[in-house]
Amino acid sequence: MDINLLPIELSPARTAVKFAKSIKKAIIVAVGFFLILTVSGIIFIVFLGSQVNASVAKQKSLKQNIGALEATEQKIFIIKDRISKIKFALSAKNAADSFQTVDQVLSTLPPSVIVNSVEINTTKTAFSVLSKNSLSMASFLNSLVTNGIYKNISLTGFIFTPDRGYVISLESNE
């Protein structure tokens, strides 16, 4: 029991005291609610930060995988293209003969003559050779004529550059 020595006129009204106590309780509840909300917000922000970091790491990993798959896809596309060209060349009625003929010509190349390119299709056989000096190129042309492998052969290109040497392109329609 509280003893109040103050005169009753100076003491606060009972309704004001009850109101102050209820406001005090409401403030305590509001502060508690605010603290719970603040802690929940901080936990939520930390959780979202970890999710963002995990997503960024996963994105980097997926980008690396896509880069590796792009290179593989390019290789597969090139291989498919080469296979289709080989199938087309082998399906030609005289392709095997053309391959054998070109093989005979290229197997008799002098040591200093290098094959630059070979093209075989259903209508013609074309190849170009490269040599650093004119003597080895003349030897190659002489062996080509004396072998009699081709009945008809056309010179489609003759290029000389000091750094590469002689490049001769030949074509046969047989």
C-alpha cells in the first residue's frame, strides 16, 4: 500500500494515471514490435544477400559452361560439314578414281614441292603446289607430263612471290 502525503488536490487524477499506464504498455508493445520487425528485416536482408551471392556464382558457372559448349558446338558443326562434304565426294561416280589419280600425282612430288590445296568434285579435280625454286617446280611439271596420268590438264594459276616462291594451280576435267 502506497501512502500519499500530498494533498489530494495535487495528486493526478486516477483516470490520467490509468491512461498513462496504458500508454506506457502500448509504447512497450510498440517498441517490442519495432525491435522484432528490425531483427526480422536484418535477417531477411542477410538472407537475400546470400541468395544474390549464390545466384552470381551460379551465373558465372553457367557462363563458363556455355562458353565451353559453344566451342564444342562449333567443332561439331565443322565436323558435320566435313563429313557431309566427304560423303558427297565419295558418292560421286568417279570420286574414287579422282582420289587415286591425285594420290599418284602427289606421291611423286619432288622433296621441295609442297601441296598447297586440293579440290575434288564431280566435274573437276584441282590442286595447287608451292615450291621455293623453279628447278623443283619444273621437275614436278615434267613428271606430271611424262606420267600421263591426266590426258588433259589446264594451268589455272601461276604466282611468284619472293617470300613464298612459286605457286602453280592446275585443273583437270577428267
